[in-house]
Amino acid sequence: FVFRGRPQNVAGLTYAGVDVATLANNHMSDFGIRGLEETMEVLDAAGIAHTGAGMNEYEALQPVFKTINGIRVGVLAYCNRTGRDYNNRPFLDASFDSYGYAYFSLDNIQRSVADAADLCDILVVTIHGGVEYLNRPLGVDPDEPFPDEHEHIYDHHHAERDSATRELEHLCIDLGADIIVSHHPHVVQGFEVYNGAVIAHSLGNFAFDQNLWETWVSSLMSVELDENGLRSATVEPVFVDNYRPTPAYGALGKKILDRLAGYSHDLNAILVPQYNQMKATLQFGDDQLVRHVSEHEVTGEMRYYEADDIYVSEPLRLTAGGFPSQIVTINPDGQDADWQVSLGHDIMLVGNMEPEGAEVWNYNSNNEGREEEIVHSGQYASWIYRRAGWQDGITDLKQRIPVNQETDRLTLCGYLRTTNCRDAGIIARFYNSRYGNNDGNIMGEHVAEQRFQGDHDWMYLWDQLIIPERSTFVNVRWQNFGPDQGESYIYADDVELIRWTDLIPFEGTLSIDVPNDTYYLQVQTRRPVESISVTYRTTTLEIE
């Protein structure tokens, strides 16, 4: 990909109040030396300071400084996507006699960070690095070649950084940096606290014209500073809706904050959500963390899957009163060695049909849309209208969700209500392509439980999905055909796509790391059980 923008678009940066632009990224040389020169000229004319690139290595490594209310803030910028990983020449980093960006290398860090820190009260270091589209980098050195298949690995629910990048980030802090902000993966990763400094490993996309499902979740970090250093760091949830960074709120905002909190826990940091303000605060320094624990019970039906000779519970929602922190017991007979359990994450995020910052459903005709009068919960449901003789009507997601056929276990669940329907259902359709729609791209589909005819009040539907071979993406849809006579409506609400962790034996109790974005429990056994009751504990967090 080769990127450029019109010089007059700098007006958007000045309107937004941008003070500093970091130029260290792998596209800064897309239009050669003149492209870099013009970029710096346009920023200079607009009064926006810049760092991270230049006509040589000396210029690229120069920090910039801003004094705000008497506090002097310095900024350095680096990039480690030089082209060395694929031996693409010429390499993109600046040298003593060639233009480019500041390379995120041990030598450059050692000869620039400490000097910059000595000249300011707060030093911010930004790093353009990491593996694109993966919340979990592959665990290799950024200068080593990646496997050819890395673009097809979709493991989006971990937040580990590769060891080389983290060691260099920690070195920056050891040399005086107070805040590290990394980017390039296009997807969110977790936050980390190291020696009193904050690392944002990837905030995700913000203002960027990329239309991929996994790049829509984003975040905005704010920090409060004084002359003694960093006082607080907070994170707000963002959804990139139709290319526009949009504040996420309601259930969507909560799920994004919970996901970020879970990623950060994997990096040994505690991100504490305050849902009433739709933000989360990072615990560090002298902050005291208070935990409030409460106990709850949930019941559910078991379903027999004859092909596997196993009884599987419906998804049991663990959302009463905070983060799930412990499965206390399963009845009947919680000590039975046959019990196996799995924890579930909602990977769709937007199935409650509420306009909470994300307009991601294809309402592309006057015969489908949002409904306020007939809902299962909240303010809205989704509806489709059909008349006799009409072909089928479908509402689906605007983009497909990446899946891994070899490792993913998925459940599709949700509520459906029908009036005079024909062959209506909630369906997962699988593809081998992000965009293709011909027969060769459609790998198959799975209807949640069955298709329905006639009239039905709200029904809760759920089913374990069988992912066809060669599938790499899934879309969720509801569908209704024109009735034999008269008019027909269907309504869908609270639809979720759950990705499960690996099954483990239940050994009388199960502790769950807090915070997390775990919303569901599933239980299975080989002995006949019609229904179960689960006692579980939740934990809420508070910073004092």
C-alpha cells in the first residue's frame, strides 16, 4: 500500500488541536524524499511540531518540546518496520547520509532517550511497531522474518508483546521515558505499568480509512501530569464507525473497556472501568485497589448432542454484579469428575441492536431496520418485513469476523420473534474470503437450532457452530422469506457470537482472573442431565 494526503487536510489537525505529529512510520517514505520534505513543510506552516523523521539520522532522532502550564513535555518517535524483516531494500530508516525515520534500535535508544529526558519534565516516546492485525504478536524478534502464513492467523484475544519490543520499551523507561505509546498493529492491545511509567501497546486505529472488522475497536488515552510526573492515566472506548472515530457507550463501550482490561491483565496491569463515566483508570503508583465480591446463581438447560454423546449447557450468562471471578459450585453433584467447563467471550459486541457508536448492520432497504415498539431488551430490536411472493430478506453485518477453523469453538445465540414467518432463522454463514460472495467463497452456513414457520413470541436460540473446513471468516444474519399469503415480520435482538476457551475439568471450584471480558460459562458432561444450577462470584474493582 502507498499512502498520501492533500496538504490542505492539515486543517483537520489544527482544528483538532494537535500540537505534535510523529513521523516515524513505515509509510513516511512512500513518495520519496520530496514527500517527506513536503510533509514537514506543511506541518511547519501550520505550527505543528514534528519528530521521528528527517533528512538524516541526526534530524530523525531530535526530540520536540512543548511547555503546557509550566510543565515541559518532550516527545521522541521511532519505528521498527524498516523492511529488514522481508529484506525489502532500500531500508526505510534514516542513516548518517540518507533520509528516513528514527529506527527503534538499541543504539538509537541509548543515544537519544536519556538526553531528551534530561531536558524536560515528562518524556513521551512513541513507537510504530508490532505485527499488523494481531492482538497477540507472534513472539519473534521484529527484525526476523515472519512466517508466510502470519496474515492468516487470527488469534485476537491475547495481548502479549514480542520480547524484543517489550525489552526496548522497558529500556526507554529505564533511561527516563514516562509514557510509551505504540502503534502499527491497527488493533487494540493492552496497557502496562513498568517502573511507574505507562505503556500503551497499541491504541488501535483512530482516523484511518481501513474497513476491517477487527480494526473498528479503538481507544483514546488521556494522562494527567504535574511537575512531579504522571498523576493518572485513563482510557475511553472508541469505535471506528464508517471511518469516523466515535465514542462508544452503553453495552458496546462496556465491552470494549472490559476487553482492554482483560488484555492489560495479561500484561500485569490493572485497568479499572468506571462505566458511569465510560472510561477506565490504570492503577499505578500509590493507588490502592479495593475489591468487592458478591455471589450469584444462574440456571440453564442441558442439550444432548448425539453425534458426540455429550450433554452441553446453554451459554450461562455471568454478568450479574461485576467481573466473574470464581465458579463456586455446579449442581447437581458439583464434585462429579465428568464436569468440564469453558469460559466465553462475546466477539461480535454489537448484537443488542442499540445505536451505541457503531452502525454495523446492513439495513439496506426500506423493509428492514431498527424497531422501538417490539424489543426483547433495551430500546431497539432489528426487524425484517416480507410480503407474499417476495424473495427472502436478510440483515447481516457490514463486515465479516475472522475465525480459525482449527482452534475456534463458537456458539451463536440470540432472541427471535416472528409473525407469519416462513423459514425464518438466525444464521452463521462461513467464508474463505473477507469479501468474495460467489459459490467458491461460501463454505457453508449453520442455523441456530432450526428455521421457523408462523407466529412465535420471543424465543431464545443457541447452537454450537460447526465451522466448515477452509473457513476463515463468518457473518451473522437473520433471514425471512415471503409468506404464502399476507405480510410477515421477524424481529431479532440480543444476538451474540461467543468464542470459548479450551474445555478443562471442573475440580470443585474454578478461579477466574480479574479483570476480564468473560461473560459466559458453558458446562458439559457425558451423564444425562436436564438442567443445571451454577453458583458463581463476581468482583468489582475500585481505586482509592
